[in-house]
Amino acid sequence: MGRLFGTDGARGVANTELTCELAMSIGKAAAMVLIDSKEKPTVLIGKDTRLSSDMLEGALTAGLCSVGANVVHLGTVPTPAVAYLVRKHNASAGIMISASHNPHEFNGIKIFNGDGYKLPDALEEKIESIVLDHTADFPTPEGKDLGKVIEIPGAADEYIDHIAESVDVDLRGLKIAADCSNGSASSTAAKLFEKLGADFTIINNEPDGVNINENCGSTHIEGLVDFVKKNGMDCGVAYDGDADRCLAVDENGELVDGDFLIAICAKDMKERGILKNNAAVGTVMTNMGFNRFCEENNVRFVATAVGDRYVLENMLENGYNLGGEQSGHVIFLDHGTTGDGQLTSVQLLAIMKRSGKSLSELASVMKRFPQVLINVNVAAGKKDTYRSDEKVKSAIEKAEETLGNRGRVLVRASGTEPLIRVMLEGENYDEISAIANNIADIIKERLG
């Protein structure tokens, strides 16, 4: 993991950790690394609904224009809209200002290259070295060589059209609830479902700058569960703050997470002959029940490190077109270059419409193994030291020995927050819960 960039961009508390000065420098360095100096480059900037997004947009814009790049402000859009529009408009790069599922006081900077893909580690390290180590001087053009801010009218509508055109059915007859998390999807979801003809209700779509992800969206699914059950919806879909992930709720109020969504889509794509190389890509956090689904349906499962960027890298290297994470980052490489919550929801709803099956019926293709995930807050700078702490290592080894082939233990540092994530999976919930809490308590005692 880099010094500025985690698994999903540069992130921190806005104005204290992620400052305007830092954002301006990242903008300058990104332009130097990504852009051909012979051309007048164009960089698209989108943002989520956080109060700090306007401030960081101004800083990034100033940095980019100061080194000669033109900037297009897309306004409030989902992260995958930036990735799509970069390619569609042949821009040099795209930047999304968002801290995704994090609370409102955090913000982040995600950078896409001209092909709409998140930057590989090597390019992020180049940007880091310029910003932190001053390995190159920022150019200082003058007069007509400075950049300017321009507009692309209706850019968000172009993205909505793209998502709608990814399916060959309309959604008439389906009663849908969509939780926008008071985030980016608040600007697009209603237009999308209206275009597809669904009977829909949008909730948590009144952002005020500080209510993004607050007891709503994909990280707080309980509100959508209650709404679906009380209002007799066919299903509900929930997005996170920048709408690059989606979770679903079936007609009975049961959660359908990313593993189930990928299983449903993999089975459908295999039956339609469009699942490339007969494989689905997940991560080491993918539920063991997904492995069982793959075995039963003759689909190859490929596991990567945690992070949708690593899922994507594997897909591109090996010619796969479906992959994602339990958290709801799902990548349909035939339609997009990054995880896309609204694309995922539309693909799922199209399967419901074509098959005539309820979401609970579709989700029955997979059985979830009990799983316990505990996030342990640790002291600054200590989240990567758990590997060398003897007491922590001993607790993990003892847990692995106890479970044997009846389960698994995965302990890892968060890529975006000061947390150690302790995940256990197995046949018996009470057993794995007790073991997970024991490991978490030891980590808290040693590193908290």
C-alpha cells in the first residue's frame, strides 16, 4: 500500500489530513504523470455530496489548470460515471472526489486514466514520489498555456443512458425501492429507473453535505430491509456514497450481498453463453458458499487480494468479464471499467424480469457459510504490525488449527481506515464468533 494511495485512492479527514494544499499537489502531479505534454490535456472531475467535495474540487482544479490542463466539472455523479465519461469524451484522465462508504468528514481522490481504469500501483507511486519527495518540479506555464474550466452539458444523462442500454428488457411490473445513501446516486437513480419503466420508490436522496452514508445506504441496510417488507416491494437495492457498490434485499427482507449477486449473474451469463472463460473473479474475503456454488455449477472461481482494483487487474489479465466483492463492488467488464452500483442493480433486475423469478428464488443458487467480521480500531501507524506481534500471530495460528478444514481465518489491515479486520468463516456460528472475538481482543490489547 502506498504512502498517499490506499486500495481505493487517497483518503483522509478533509481539511486536516486531506488538505487543499495536498489536493492541489496531487492534481499537479497527476497531470505530469498521466498527460502527454504535447497536447492540451483535459481532465474530468466528478464529486459526491460531501460538504468538503466543493473545497477539494476547487483545489484540484487550481492545481490542474496551473500546469496547463483543462478541467471539466461533471458535478455530483457516481464514481463509475467518471470512468465511463473519460472514455466517451476521449479525456486524458478523470478524478472522482469521494470517500465512498466512509462518514462525511472523510473525503478522497480517485484517479482514472484515459481508458477509464483506476491507476496501477506503479503510476500511483510516481505521483506519490512527486508530491512527497519532490522528485520533479511542477511546470509553471503562463498566459495562453494555462488551463481553463469547461463544461459538457448533460454529461450525467449520457451515463444514465449507458446504464439503461446495458440491458435488453424494461423493468415494467417490478416494484423496486432504491436507497441512494444521500450520496451520488441521488442525482441519477430516479432518472434511471424512470427511463426503464420500473415502479420505483427512492429513499435517502436528500443530501445536505453531512448525511451521506448516515444510517442509510449499503453500509446500513436495515432501513431498506424495513422499507421493502412494510411496502411489499419485489426487491430493494442500496448504494454507497459514490454509488460504485450495490447490495440488494429480496422480497422477504433478506440481504443479497455481493457474493450472491455475482453468483446470480454468473449463472445467468453462463446460461446465455456470455460468461467469458467460464469464470467469476472474487477475493480472499469471498464467502466459502460461493466456492460451493461454483463447484455445483461448473464455474471456475478465481480469488485475488481484497480490493476491486485487484479483481479488475485479474479480469483484464485473463480475459474474464465478471468479478467483484462481497461488499457489492461488482464489475461487468462488457459494460464498464470499474465497480458500478447502478449497473449491478439493473443487471440483477433484468434477470428477475427475464426469468420471472423472485429475488429469493434467484438467490437460492448459493448458501452462505456463517461468517463473522470484526473491525478493530488500532493506533495510528500500527495497523500493519499485527503480522510481527507474537501474541497476535499465536492467536491466529491456534484458531486455524482449531478450525482445520471446517472454516478459515483471515486477518488483514484495512486499505482505507485505521482498522484491523478479523474475519472468520465456518460451519458453526457460535464457534467462529467466540474465536473471532478472542483474536479481536488480543489485537485491541496489543495494538489499540
